[in-house]
Amino acid sequence: MKNHQMFLAALIASATLAGCDSLPANNSRLEEARGEYRTAQNDPQTVNLAAGELKQAGDALNKANDAWTKRESSAEVDHLAYLAKQRVAIAQETARQKAAEMSVTNANMARDQVRLAARTQEADTAQRSAVAAQRQSEESQRQSEAAQRQSEASQRQSEASQRDSEASQRQSEASQHQSEASQQQAKDAEMRASQLEAELKDLNAKKTDRGMVITIGDVLFDTNKAQLKPGGMRSVEKLAGFFKQYPQRRALVEGFTDSTGSESINQELSDRRANAVRTALVDMGVGRDRIATHGYGEAYPVASNDSASSRQLNRRVEIILSNEDGNIVSR
């Protein structure tokens, strides 16, 4: 481009010098074309954006300068100068269009960049919002789960408390029933004790270290005999009724004599009288296994044998009643 400009300038200078002798002083159209071409050459926009069109304008201007130098007709020079001017105008217009297009392109690019930046920022903002919303949702979920666990724990605690309360209520009711049952048992035991006491009193039973003892005296037997008299049978009947009412009770029937007579005879008599009472009880429905007997002869006197009345007290049969467990204290 620079060589082309130098060539055109030299051509114009030589034509000017040659024309000083033979050419007309100037050609207005050609001068206009030259001026417009120089203006285009000095415009960086035209030089950069319409280099090809500017070269075509230079070529057209060279043709006009050649025609003017060769002294061709003014009409031909004007025509070529006009063409050169048109080429310059085309170059300038092309540069303006390209500059405008570039501006539009740059504007579009800038706008696209702005839009892209805006969309990027919006996307980033949306992403951050989504992340924040996700975190908030997760936190809400954790809080909800924690609240649910706390609610379930409270529910379990409430149910446990309810069960404890119900258990306490049942225990209280059971204790109440037990207390009532104990009270009733105590009342029943007291009633049975009173009844037993009354019945034992009717049997003339006495409380001793070995338990309750019923004594059948010698007057209920004939002398040196072991058969019960009617009075003795009535006492045994009462005793049989007692055993039927209290089936857990057992008895030990012990026979005794005074010191009169030989020891062997006294031992035999005490055995027979104890067995007579046992036989009568068994005949009245008392189980054999509930009645035991033992004769002691003249042992264990309850009075001296110095007088008839004292000896009468020693001639006796004692019936030792067991406790409620069936146990009898031995001598």
C-alpha cells in the first residue's frame, strides 16, 4: 500500500511538471478525484476496512492521470476522474459499512457478553439459592426428624408412664385386695379361733406346754376296766365332732393309772383305756392315722397317791390335740 501511494504521488508530480509547458493548468474533476483519494488514504478506517476497494480507486485514478498526461480529451479525463471518485466513494462507503457492521457485531458481542454475564450471574445466584434452599430443606428435615424422634420418645415415655401408672394401680388394687383378703383371713382366723376356743371349752380342754389337753377322768370307766361309760362316750362324741370339723388336727391319747397294783398291771390298764378312746373315735368316723395311743401306767402323776381322792386324779386318759399343722409335742 505504501509503495502504491509513493508511485501515485510521483506520477502526479511528474504530470504536474510536464504539464507546466503543454498541459492545461488543472482539471477540476481530476483534482477532486485526487483530493478525495488522498482523504481516503488518510482515513485509517478506509485503509484498514476497504483496502481492496481503495486499490481499485487508486487504479482508476492512475488511468485518469494517464489520460490527462497523454492529453486525451477533457471528456475522457472527466469520465475517468468521475470513475475514480466513484471508486473512492465505494471504498469509503465500504469502510463505513464494515465499521458499522463491526460496531453492530461488537455491540452484539458486548450485548451477548452482558447477557451471558447476566445469565451466568443469574445461574450462579439460582445455584446459590438452590444450594441454600437445599441446605435449609435438609436442616428443616433434620429438625423435623429430631422433633419426630423427640415426639416418639415422649410418646414412649408417656406410654411407659401410663404402663407404670396402670401397674401401680394394679399393684395398689392387688395390695388392697390382699389387705382385704388378709383382713378377711384375720377375721376368719379370729372367728375360727373363737369357734375353736368355744368348742375346746365345751370339751373342757386346757392349754399346756404341749398344746390343748382334754382329760377323761376315771369316773368315766369302771374300776379296773377299759370300757367307756355313757358319760365318757358323750365326751368322745364331742371330740369326734371336733376332729371332723378340723381335719388337719391329730391327737395323741395317753393312758395313766395310780400307784395301786403292780406296775405291769397298771401299764396294761393304761394301754387298754387309751386304745378304748381311740377305738371309739375311729368307730365315729375319725381316721386311724390321725389317732395315736400310749400307755404310761403309774408314771407322770398329777397328784400324790396318798389319798383316795388324789389317786382318782391320777387314774385318767389325756388327749393331746395337735396344732393346725398336725404336730404334737412329745413328752
